[in-house]
Amino acid sequence: MNEQGKQILQMLAEGKITANEAARLLDALEQTEVREREPSSPAHEPNQRRAKYLRVMVDMSESFGGDGPGKVNVRVPFQLLRAGVQLASLIPPQALGRVNEELKKSGVPVDLTQLKPQHIEELIEALDEMTVDVDQPDAKVRVFCE
Amino acid sequence: MPQLLRLQVRRPNHRRVRLWIPVLPVLIVLSPLLLLVTLAAILACLVFRINPIWALVAAGRLLCALKGTHVEVDEPEALLFLDIR
């Protein structure tokens, strides 16, 4: 029995509360403890429903771009992102330097030497709640996690 | 690990190509070639001072992580469909 339970019994022994009141207090205390131990409490729900995939969907109508209607549907597992970063972390720094230079030339100034596996976890957690909706008369773009 | 790879390609003035590739049997058939590729990769790792075990583990994880990938680009003139299960 924990400290709070002992306090209730002490109050009963001293006559401060009746036996019925003590029983009700002990019941309430037990229920509180069960709720705290319960693994499926609402506080844990977001972790259980973590997104697994990044989805990009594009619907283009006939008037978009002149090539007629089109559809793009891409689903990328986040696990692939994690594995890719792990593989990238094995690349020697000299090679990463060259890759950075080429990326900069192509207009993507990303420093791959600063990319660490722990960063990708933070990125995935942030992406989890992200939804991008672009709704235009001739095209619809949706980026979301599922 | 992925079990099935579905691929569809359609180009202008070409017939649509549909492929269902069972990954495990293909890997078994290509295992002698894969062994050579693995040996070459280990050698390359040693030359570039990369831990070959970590490199193999990372490559294996990358292969396993491909499961669930879906790419579909459908346009009037061309189609690309790739689904890994």
C-alpha cells in the first residue's frame, strides 16, 4: 500500500472519516493508479499512430501544361529515408564535399555533412503532422503522411 | 524484405510493358552475380576506408525499407508504375 492509502487508514483510525468514506477514498485512489499504469492512455495515442509513409498526390486537368490530364501518386516509406541517411553517413567526407558542391551548383544548397540519423528522426516527427493542399482549377496537389 | 515488384511502363508508340517480379526467386537465381558484386563492394569499402560490415548492413536495410514504395506517373503519352510489396 502506498503513502496515500496509509494516510486514509490513519484518518479512519483517528475517527476523522467514517468507514464508508474511507472505502470510497480507497476506491478512487485505486482507480487513479490503474489509469496511470494503463498503456493505452490518451497521452500515448500519438506514438501508436505514427505515420509510416510520405504521400504525394498530383491531379492535373487537361488545361494544365498542355499535355492533357495527368496523375502522379508517390508513396515513400519513412523507413527508406532512415536507411538512406544511414547509408549516406558512411560516405567519406571528401565525397560528401564534392556532392555538396554539385548540389550547390544545381541550386540545392544542402550540406550533407551536417545530416545525422538523429536529425532525420526529428524531421520525420515534424512531418507527421504536416499536410500541404494546393487546390487550383487545373491542378490539385496533396502532400501528407499516412 | 520486399516480396513482389510490379512494374508497368508505357511509352509513345510502344506497347505497354507489365512485369511482376518475385524478388526472392530472382535474388536466388542471381545469387552468383550478387556474390561477385558483394565482393567488389567489400573491396571498394576497404579502398575508401569504409567499414564493410556497416556498409552491408546499411545496404540491406535500404533494400528492406523499399517495401511499401509506390510510384505512379500517368500521363496521356507515358505511364510509369512501380509498386514494391
